[in-house]
Amino acid sequence: MQITGIGLIATFLILILKEQKPVFAFAVTVIVGAIIFVFLIDQIQEIFQLLNKLAVDANINIVYVETILKIIGIAYIAEFGAQITKDAGQGAIASKIELAGKVIIIGLAIPILKVIIETVLSLLPT
């Protein structure tokens, strides 16, 4: 409820400011986005702890879980950055942020893909 309330209030404020002071409207957008992210940090930490516990319980190498969590984090951060730049009217920069996020994600995923392929190959009869 708090996040929705903050979002709605910010939206009305931004609509008013956009006509008078567009620079301030963009600043409010960025600040409110950061505030919402701060509100979510505790829940994000709980999710990460739960996933780590599940990985330990399932006897999964923690490196793979950490890599997957990094990939998810990069995806969210890249999306957040792209949305902010789109709000500022910079669609070209937003698409470059999204591309950079995807390239970084692919780089992080390669070791996991390698292990999956090796596992599948080891299961195949020779």
C-alpha cells in the first residue's frame, strides 16, 4: 500500500511539475524510483536468503545459485535504468542499457550452461 501510495502521489506531482519544471519532474521520477527500491531491499534480502537455504537443502553448489541471483539482479537493475532513461526521453540510451544487461547476463550464464551440457553429455551412453 505504501509503495502504491508513493507512486500515485509522485505521478500526480510529476504531471504537475512536467508542465512547469520538466527537470524537477525527472528528478522526482528518479528519487521516487530509488525510494521504492529502498522499500523493497528487505524483501529482496529475504528472497535471497530463502533461495540460498533451498540450495543448501537441495545440495546444489552455492556458486550456481549466486550466479543466478546475480543474473536476476542485473536484469532488474538494467530494466530500472532503462525505464528511467526512457522516462527522460532517451530511448536510444535505454536500449543500450538493455543490451549491456543482456550481454553481461550471457557472460555470467556461460559457466552454468557449460555444466548443464557436461552433465547431459555424461548421462548419454557412449
